[in-house]
Amino acid sequence: MRTSDFLVIGSGVAGLSFALRAAKYGSVVVITKSSALESSSAKAQGGIAAVMDKDDSFKEHIEDTLVAGAGLCDESAVRVIVEEAPDAIRELLDWGVAFDQEENHHYELGREGGHSHRRILHAKDTTGLEISTKLLEAAKRSPNITLLEHHFAIDLITTGKLGLVTEDRVLGAYVLNRETGDVDIFRSDRVLLATGGTGRVYQYTTNPNSATGDGIAMAWRAGATISNMEFVQFHPTCFYNKRAEGAESRSFLISEAVRGEGGVLIGADGQEFMSRYDKRKSLAPRDIVARAIDSEMKRTGSPCVFVDISHKPEGFVEERFPLIYETCRKYGIDPAHEPIPVVPAAHYQCGGVLTDINGQSTLRGLFVAGETGCTGLHGANRLASNSLLECVVIAKRSLKSMLTKLPLGRGEPHEYPIPEWHHGDTALPDELAIIYHNWDEIRTLMQDYVSIVRTDKRLKRAAARLRMLHREVKEFYWGYRITPEILELRNLIAVASLIVDCAIRRKESRGLHYTSDYPAPAKDSAPSTIRRW
Ligand code: FAD
Ligand code: SIN
């Protein structure tokens, strides 16, 4: 058993920024299931939103966030996160993060869809890598932080799961060491869950392999309340590689900042089409743009649309978007001189583990930050570049709240005997073939039945198939030796089921949830919640 004052699950911006602050107060163990930079955070391109310009205002950032959120944001959460943004940025700067500046040393602020002002701090088009690398370097320097890569959190340990009835709180997690195959108990009264999103539940996604919704699935199994899972954001512009070679190209993002700098969406006929859908054209919020692209592709039978930024002055694209430029070139497209083929792809989970504005979930001791959580900031649709901001602000508030609610140094509460992990010794025969087959099936059915445009019939079909897959995977999980692949499959089925159940219950179209059976928003609408009984 390994004991620490704080246990952090996940090494993205939420997990690492929390760890760096918590290390001032006690011992911190950070576990992460792959290498430390395998995260959505490290792939973030556009940047981080904050009011940093004298002509901008909190009021306008709040208003833009509420408009994108389509009536389901928690306004007080929006206010807190927007108003604490400049402090969050200052803290990132203290950790060594370097955002691009203009010659006059003012920050070069980018623009993205739904923002009424330029307010996106960025480091070229690799902002996430810049932030993640600097946080990781700082974490490695901290003597109070132990970072364990290739450690996979299987499930949370709670007093409820141990059979107690008078209280339910988190006691730590069972963790699989991928290198040794051992499962250990990681004991802590203060757990920060920061495992990122759920994009890998879909066939086409911008997300890294790690985004299998593990944290949401774990919290749900532990009895925490989950909210708003139907609001899956599809990014309008994921690179479309018609030659289909190169796994990396299939999930490569063409940042919204490209449209922010004047890139225009055009159809296969070379004509701009967004003005037929929204007066903000290519810079309308993502739900609107993704649906418009979906509709154009269906109308014309074209497998993709295009973003055209080739009208900018010579050298601009290479200088402002070096990663996008190089990656497109690698796959035969020169974005400085020709349009980039793009399709929508699953990008961001607006729902997650329900928390208050301090990251506290409904389970005592369990705090959640970043994409795994649902604070109410995003409502039915996230405004671009608000998520990295939420990671930093909520991680900070989580620590403050933990220190108040679960103070250190007053002696730990009563110890509970935690049973060692027991699992089957036999390997599942033909394990990988069966698992990959099931993965493909989930991803295809989510793509076909639960993506940008939904119907009751398709959702019910998805639910029926997921129920069967659930039974099969339960058998693998309990009957055989566990592997990361079995664990991820189990989590993918859980989060796919949460998405489908929330979607089935929402009898309206709002934000990212569009169903042709109920195409209008309902008069009374509320966030959805789901809990395991
Ligand atoms: P992540 O950064 O995804 O980190 C999760 C961590 O948890 C990883 O280390 C993972 O390995 C680990 N983990 C997962 N499961 C387990 C487990 N079972 N056990 C142990 N560890 C586990 N947002 C913006 O605001 N601006 C942008 O410009 C932007 N661009 C983006 C571009 C791309 C391509 C993508 C995919 C997303 C982008 N987003 C952007 C969204 C944003 O990057 C993410 O929402 C945010 O980084 C999530 O941070 P996180 O710390 O919550 O999770
Ligand atoms: C992008 O660069 O387009 C991604 C921004 C985001 O998801 O917030």
C-alpha cells in the first residue's frame, strides 16, 4: 500500500497544476496511465481564453460563454472562472509558460468561434505542449511530488464499497502497474480525479488514446453523480486525409484559430457556405458550424469540406501555425497555397462528474478538475479555449476547498482495512482480437447513432447493443486477468452508456444535442443528472 496526503489521477493541465500547488502542503502522488505527456492538454492548439486586453471585459467573456452554452450554463460558475482567469494566467507564467507576444510586449491574442474579442493567449499552435511541458518540468523538480507513469487507476476505493453504511467517502484507488502487472492500493483521503475526456468512444476524434472516459466511469461506479453527458462537442475541423494512411493524421486538429485568423470554410465547389447557416459565418459557435458541415456533406455527397487560409500573405501560415503547416505538408497538402480538407470529429466532453465550483463531487473526498468534471461552465456547448482555463481555475479552487474540508495534520480519520486486489490469473483467450472487435463496435455505433444528428430510433438501437456489450465485458472483467485493454473497454462501455442514457432523456434540441425528433429547444430545460443506485 502506498499512502500520500494527496492522490492525483492524471497528468494533464488539471492534474499537474493541482499537484504543483498541493506540494506546498503535503506529499503528492500523481499517477498517469501512459507517459506523462499523453493527454489532450499536450495536444491543445488554439490556446487559453482570458480577458487580458483593456478593450475587452469580463462581462463580454461571460456573455460569450453563456451564449455558446445555450441556456444551460451555471452563470455563477461562469462568472467565477472568467473573473479568476487573469490570476490563472499569471500563475502559469510563474511556472515558466511563455505565451506569444507582440513587439510591444503585449500578448498576441488570438480569436476563435463565439468570442466577441481577441482573447486567446497562445504559443503558436502548440499552446498545450508549452503549458504541459513547463508544468511537468516544475513537477519533476518538486521533492514533494512523486510522478508514476504507466500506472492505470482501475477503480476508486470508498467506504461505501467496503460495506459501511453511515458514511461514504473516498479512500484512494486500486492501481495497475502496467510494467509489473501488479495491482496496488493507493491510499489517500484527498483524491483529485483529472483523467480527461471521452473522445475515444467515437470512431473519429481529435483526442489522444488516453481519452477513454476512465475517471467518469470510475466516479459513476463509485456512486458520484454524473451530469450533461449528452453534450459531446464535435470540432468542426479535423484534418481529412483521403489517402487514409498515418494514424496521426486521422485525429489531427486544424485549430479554430485558423478561422480566427481569416480562414474560410468552403465546400467541394469552392463556395463559402456558412453564411447560409449563421451570420457569424465560419466563426459561429462549434455546434452550429459542425452541424452545418454535416449537412453540407450530406447534401453534396462530399466526404469533407475545406478551410481556406491560402489568401494570407506569403509566410503567414508557416509562421503562425507551424505544426499545422508541417503536418498538412506531410500528408500532401500545402495550406499556404491550397484549401485544407476537414471533417467534424468528437473533441470535447462538456458533461462529466458533477461538481460544485470548488471541484467537490457528490462523494466526500473526491474532487474533480478539467474535462472529467462538470462545473456548469460549458452548459450545452463549450466556448473555444475555455477548457484549459477551467482546468487551472478548478484545480486551484479544489486544493483550497480540500484544505478546508479535509485539513492536514489533524490526524487522519479512522483507518479502514482495505482488501488487497484479487483477480483471475487466466488470460482471456484471443484477448486482443475480441477486445479490438468490441472497441470497433462501440466506436462505430456511437459514430453512426449518437453523433451530430440524433433520433430516438438510433439512440434506442445504440442502447440495445450497449446492453449486450456490457454483459460480455462484465464476464471478461470478472473472469480473467485484467489488462489495460479490458479496463479501457469496460470504461468506454460505461461512458457510451451514460452518453446514450442522457441523450435518450433529453426530448429537445439544445446546444450540442440535436435530435430530428425534437428539433426545437424545450421551454423548461435543465442539466441532466445520472447516478448509479
Ligand atoms: P487531459 O489533458 O486529457 O489529461 C488526462 C490525463 O489522465 C492523462 O495524463 C491521461 O493519461 C490520464 N489518465 C486517463 N485515464 C487514466 C487512468 N485510468 N489512470 C491514470 N491516468 C489516467 N482546450 C482549450 O482550452 N484550448 C485549446 O486550444 C484546446 N485545443 C485542443 C486540441 C486538441 C487536439 C484536443 C484533443 C483538445 C483541445 N482542447 C483545448 C481541450 C483541452 O485540451 C482539454 O479539455 C484539456 O486539456 C483537458 O485537460 P485535463 O487535464 O482535464 O485532461
Ligand atoms: C482549437 O484550437 O481549435 C481547439 C480549441 C479548443 O478546443 O478550445
